[in-house]
Amino acid sequence: MAVADAANTELVVRAVVTALERGNPKVKTPARDAFPPPVVLPYAGVKSWKTFEKGAQTWAVDLETKHIVIRPQRTHEDGGWVDDEDKLEYFPPDTPLEKVAQRVAQLVLLAMK
């Protein structure tokens, strides 16, 4: 996990590139009673996941065979997040990760306004 000040574009780009290069390895899901507390809460300045969800904005980035997709997400009425299908952004598969990360950083800055 990387934590970066959302207003610092350079740090956001670096964190996103690092995460994309690392990938998203599959890990065994712990049992509910063994599930660790969310590590992001202290950095977000909140005490509960519910409070975090209310103020959070999320994006997923998928490195697919045919393209790279930035998937802005919105909250779902049942909780959690779902893709905001109207706002998906596609890039050719050979797009440098730094360029994709720069776009993510732009979206983060726009969301802060």
C-alpha cells in the first residue's frame, strides 16, 4: 500500500505506477472474525469504514489485453462501489503506465474541487 497526499501529483503518479507494476496478487480471504481492520482509516482521518465510504472516491485501473481502463467508481445503494459506466476511460495496451497514472492523478485533483 502507498499513501500520498492527493494534492501532490508527483507522489500520486509514483504511487499509482508502483501499484500497477506490482499488480494485484490474489490472497486468501480471511474469515470475517479474523479480518484485519482497514489500514487506510488513520490516513483518511476517520474511525470507521462507513465514514470512510461516505467521503471516499475510488478508481480502479485494469491492465487488460486489449486496453488499459480507468474505472471511476460510485457508491452502490447496497454499499460498496461499482463502476460508473459513463466515465470509463480507455487507453491502448502499450500506453506507458506513467501516462495512465498522470490521468489518475488529474482525476483525483478534479475530485478534490
